[in-house]
Amino acid sequence: MSLLCAENPNVFDTLEDAGIRVLWHPALSVETGTEVRALLDRIMQGEVALDLLCIEGAIARGPRGTGRYQMLTGTGRSMMHWVQTLAPSARHVIAVGSCAAFGGVTTAGDNPSDAVGIQYEGSHIGGLLAPDFRDRADLPVINVAGCPTHPGWVLETLMLLKAGAFHAQDLDGYARPRFFADHLVHHGCPKNEFYEYKASARDLSEMGCMMEHLGCIGTQAVGDCNIRPWNGSGSCTSGGYPCINCTAPEFENPRHAFSQTPKIAGIPVGLPTDMPKAWFMALASLSKAATPERIARNAISDRVEIPPTLRKPRP
Amino acid sequence: MNSAKLVVGPFNRVEGDLEVHLEVKDGVVSSARVNAPQYRGFERMLEGRDPRDALTITPRICGICSISQSAAAARALGHAMGLRPTPQGEGMAALIHAVENVCDHLTHFYLFFMPDFARPAYHGHDWHDAVLQRFTAMEGSGARAAVEARASLMHILGLMAGKWPHTLAIQPGGVTRTPAAAERMRILASLRSFRRFLERDLFGAPLEMFIALQTQDSLLDWHSGDAGLFLRAAASLDLAQMGLGAGRYLSFGAYPIEARFGFARGMWQDGTRHDIALGAIREDVSHAWMLGTAVHPAHGLTEPDEEMRAPGYSWCKAPRLSGLPVECGALARQVIDGHPLARDLVAKGGGVLARVGARLLEVARTQILMEELAQAIDPTALFMSQGDLPAQAEGVGLVEAARGALGHWLRIDEGQIASYQIIAPTTWNFSPRDAAGVPGPLEAALVGATVMPGEDTPLSVQHIVRSFDPCMVCTVH
């Protein structure tokens, strides 16, 4: 549903202008019941070409491997069956959202429905489809991860595929499009100045960096969330709550409360991506010691208490 | 006598998966069974986790009622913690929630419900050409205008909730972000822009004129805007008499602010308003693929029957209030809140026209409520209070999602979630039969629907099902 938030142009204009015709979407198409079953038959008979097969949601294998926790209604068959049947005939297969990509929140806890991603089970390659599955253009399942996923990530992936401009090297190690996965959520985070000095918020609603106490792992999470805005101007960190790494496999079970940073002997566990531990510790203690009063005070306030000092131009 | 059985699925333009089994006699539905075909087990995932994780996990039940789940979880946690939001935090949470609800109503009207009237079966009606132009699925000019208006209104969520869906901004003590005075202006500007869309496209007139309607007859005389197109179709197809309700409605009360509600809490039965006997809620599992007995959600269990044995025919439990099924949603809220139009619609049968008409009424009224909430924002105030999690406690969070009454029942033991039970709006509306064999509200509303010769996916059935605006992913969760 995040797709409906696409803007400039809207989702329907974007798809139409890119020459992408939707064969069927469960929430948006007019076809229901027998009309859909007839369409599925025609695809199976090869009468209708299936260029892009987009799957949302993890696929249930339970109970006991039957897939009957998730039936495609009216067909008497499971979604598990349908994805396995349709995927080989699709030109490209796209897992939309972290559930379809890796299992995601649907597999949280002890995974009650024995759900799995399309080509991954958590961080392990090999989900509903085999590790060596490749589409007709020799690409693996493309994981447009995120919980939610950004409408721009979905539409740009589809447009790149339609234009024939998407290749194996455009995917990262978890088969996520690199155009968003080469960035970290940390990039452009509005709390960057607080991060520089490790000026930390102690509780939600305070303005400081949320890495030290409040579970934020934006320095490890991939996504251009703070570079391209969500819903006009937003992101998790601009909204005042931590990044929980929702583009990553197994983010649903962090082994600690989502909004609390795990610590050993008072020191947060988890380093920023590519940062050597000793340097991080050294720089963190140095920058903490150097924190200006303005930043220290604002970090533990719910609004700017001290504005930046004005500097007059030299005469 | 001519009888047939039909299975309708995949059921499109509802959120999530739905299958409807019909018995048809002499061109009329004589019996219906509703199957919610997906089980994921969210309640079970929460067991053993830090209670605060409910704020992250439960919104992800659904990509369309996400903020409603978040609001219910925050209320349940706050109740367990003995913590109330600050007044301004409560107002902002209400505004954030209202934005989602009104967007859901818009999505329902333009993208889910109205495209059926563009079908060739209705060719020849004097409204059909205009409906084709405005509401053809994914192509209509109205559909496109509506997604743009919706996306722009959601800028309020980008600003105050980080993003939509799946925000963590709503907390037991209020909201995580404090708005500045200039941001209050941006919120007001977004709302004025949304009002322009509503008055230009949806109603074709000032909202206040629509809200002033008192009777079903005056509603059917409304011919301006996209609402007018629906009402012309409703009059010619007699949607007032299609999919009648049973006259029992439930609302947990929407947008609580300092012990008052934007839309009142209550129960409607026998033509009068009552208090809700919250202790008399039971989730019957006799016809669900669930093990156990009918108990109150505070003591509820979610144990799927892996054998999927009869007489079970759905993963959905059957909630009952004082032993009876009740309907919830915009119509229920507006009836219980006492709006004369909604009361007249219910008195005249509470069918498809009533459900959709009340949703339109609620769009208009919610816009005014949002404008008041935004005006009342005080950027100098405190937007969130802090509290501690108890090691042992119980909490209940009752809110109104777009689709109706949503409840979370939480028990904390040794600092962890020991039990978490959820009853979603469509759990009420699309429940299967109970132990007494009494069908759920949709099952009852479908009886009597006309099936035209040759129809295997009857249009009347589609109109009735969609008039409830079901959210199937929330239903079983």
C-alpha cells in the first residue's frame, strides 16, 4: 500500500507512462473471481506473457509443508503452489517488501506459519525458490526490501527492468537493488550533528542521536531513507524514532527490544558499517569530550533550546 | 427450484485474501459462508518479547490500517503502564490516526468500491459514462485525483510520523516528535489543500452542506461531485435495500482526547444507544480452524487447528458481544455518535447505501475534526510523557480503525509479553458462524442478494462485500 504514496507523477501515471500494463493486482484491478482464474489459465497456457511477477508478503509453508495457511482463494491451491508455478514463466520475479524478500515480520518469533521469502530464508539463500533460480533474463529474484518498501524503490526497479537497464551487477549481496542499497540510512540523517559528537537522546521525544540508547542502527542499515524523503519530508529518524534496519534479512528478531540499544558493560554493541572498533571507540570518546554546549543541551531536549551562535561577517 | 453453489475468489479490491461460498436458490443467495484463508500468527509472535516491541510488530500486521494497530498497541501499553499521553501528544496522535482513516476511506471509495459500477453490466444507465470516466480501475480520472490528494495529505504523516505505513511515532506517552510553529502552518496548509479536493471532486459542494443532510431521501437527492455519481447509481440500483444490516452496531470511540471522543463510544441496539459491556465479549471458535473454547480476549488463545477440521471453515474467530454478532465501521460510528443521517440510514435498513453513505459523511466530518485538531496544536507544549514498564500488568487498547472497532488485550508477566490478543474490525464483520449457528454480519447481509442468470461472481455480492470495506490481513492477523 505504500506504493499508493508515489508522487510526481502518481503511481498510475508512472506505470502507464513507462509502458507497464498491470495484468492483475489484487487490490487495484477490476477482475475478481472467475475473471482472475481465467487470466491465470491464459498465463499458464502461454497465451499471455508474464513479464513482471511481483510478489508481496512471505509465503506460508505451514501447516506441515502443505501451504494451507495461505490459499489463493477460489483456486483450491496454496500461494506456495502458485508462486512456484508462475515464477518459471515470468521474465522477472520481484519480491516487494522484506516479507517477500526474506520472510520478514511474518517469520518473527518462532515463525508460526512456517513462512519464507521467495528466494531467501532470512539471510540464507534458498527460500521458496532454489538458490540457483534465475529468471528468463538470468537474474535472481530481485529483493525490493523494506518494511515498508519505498514507492520509489518499487517503481524505479520496475522502470529499469522494463527499459532493459537492470543487470546482475545492479544487485547487492542480498539481491537488493543497489540504487538504494548502496546508501546507509545514516546518510543525510537529520541527527548527524548529534551523531558526530555522540550527543545522545536518553528517551524517545528527545532530539539527540538514537544510536547509543534507543536502538537506532541507521549507521548499519542500507537504504536512502534520509536522502529521498518519505511522504513528502519524512524518515524514521526525522520522525524521532530509531531505524530498525527493516531492509535487512532477520531484522524482525534483533534479540533485544527494538527501541533499546543492547550494551555490554555500558558500551553499545554494534559498530557503524566499515568502522574499525578501536578507532570508533577513540573517536567517540574524543568527540564526546568535545561536545559543544548547544549540542549537548539540544540532544536531551524535545526542541531546539540553544540555537547556533551567529557569526558576523568580517568588516 | 433451481439451486447452485458458487465459490467467489480471488476476491479482488479488498485488502488481503477472501473467499465467499454461496448457496443460491432461484436466483437469490440463501446462505453464505465467509473464509479468511490466511493465518500468520502475529499474536503468537509477540509472546515472550519486550512489551514495547508490540509498537513495532503490530502495525506490520497490515499496510493499510497500520497506524490504527499502532494506536491500539500504544493504548494497551499505556494502560498497563498506568501512563497517559500528554494532552498535546494525545491530540497529535489523534490527528495522525485521523489522516490514515480518512485516506483509507478515500482508497475504499475510489479504488475498491466504485470501479464495479464501471463494469459493462451497467452499460445503459444514465450515470455509466461518467462513472467509466471517473472510476475505471487504475485509469479513471477520479482514481488518479484521489491517489494524488491522498499522497499529499499524507505529507502530514511524513512530517509528524516519519512515514506511512509503519510509524513508531505513536507512543504510550504521546508522540515522538514535537512540532514547531511553522510546521503547524504546513499541517494546516495540507488540510486546506485536502478540503479543496473534497469540495471540488468528492462532494462538489462545501463539506458543511453534505454534513447537514438528515435523511436517506435527501442523501439520494445529492447529485454533485463523485459522491453524486455513487448516489445516482445507488438510487437506480436500489442499493438501500441491498445487503441489509441487523441493526446492532459497535464503536470503541474514535480519537480520544482527555476522556472525550471525536466520535462517541457505544453500542447501538433496538434503535437506542447503550454502553458497551466490554466484559461480555467472547471469541467463539466453533467454526474457525482454531482450538479452544469461547473466551474473553483477556484470556484468549490462538491455537490453529493444523488439521483444518470441519465444522471450521475460516481462520477467523467469531467475536460476539453479549452472545450476538455486531457490525462495526463508519456507519456504526456515525450512528452511535448520533448523526441524524446515519440514524435514518440504519432505520431504513443499514444496507450498501448506508455503509458507503456513512463513510462519505465521515470523510466530511473527519476533515473538520482534523482542522480543529491542527488548529489546537500548541508548539510550546509537551508532546510526550515518559513512564516505566511494569514487570506484571494487564492492558487494553480500544481504538477505531477506518473499518471499525479494533481491540488489543495485553498481559505482561516477568517483564515480557505473556499474552497478546487482537480483535480487528473485520474479525467482527466477517466472522464465521458461532456455536449457536448464528452467522456473522457479512454472512447474514449476503442472504437475499440477487444473482443474475449466468453470473458466477455476482455483482450484488461484490457490492455487499465491499460495502463493509473489509481488511482481511487484519482479520486473522
